[in-house]
Amino acid sequence: MSVPDAYFGSWSVDKNENFDEYLEAKNVPRFSSPVMDRSCTYEFSLGEEFEIKGLDGVQDKLTVVMEGANLVEFHTKQDKPNQPVDKQVYSMQDGKLVQCFSDGKISCKRYYKRKN
């Protein structure tokens, strides 16, 4: 299975739901995390683990898989391997990319619109 073409492209954040609360619960102050609004490009193979810098600036191990039409990321903290795995689900809804975060305790959503 491959990633559907609809996921490819450039996106910008349109709105958030519960994002600040999610960051607070993860002890990631919004003002100290440059990752929130920066551009990033992922190059990956489905099902293969790779490393990225997480929201808190710490290296994560990341695995991306397809679950039905959804693109799903599993994040494991390298400095806290016994911490619950963060799960992020991306879906397409009405032409927008929707990212749902969950760590098993708290969840949030970010909505992205395609850049022109």
C-alpha cells in the first residue's frame, strides 16, 4: 500500500482544537517549541521506523503506516521508552488535512488547508 496522492503537497494550519491543552499535558510550552509552526518535510517508507525531533525538541522514533484511508504516525520518545506511544492520525476531510493527536489520556485536532 502507498500513501494516497491527496496527502502530498504543502499545507498550513487553519485551526486547532484542544492543541494548547495537549501541549500543556505533555509539558511542552507552546512558546518554547519552534516545531509548532515551522515547515517540515518527511521522507519515509511505510512501516519503517525513523527518527525526528518531537514537539518538545527531543528525538522521537517514528513509524508511519496506512490504516484504511488514514495516514497514522506512532511516536516513541527515545529518552522515555516506557512512556505511552503518541499516536497521530491524518485524514482528508472536505479537502482539508486533519491531524488528530492522542497519547491515550488527552487528544486534540489540527486542521490544515492546502497552500496555493
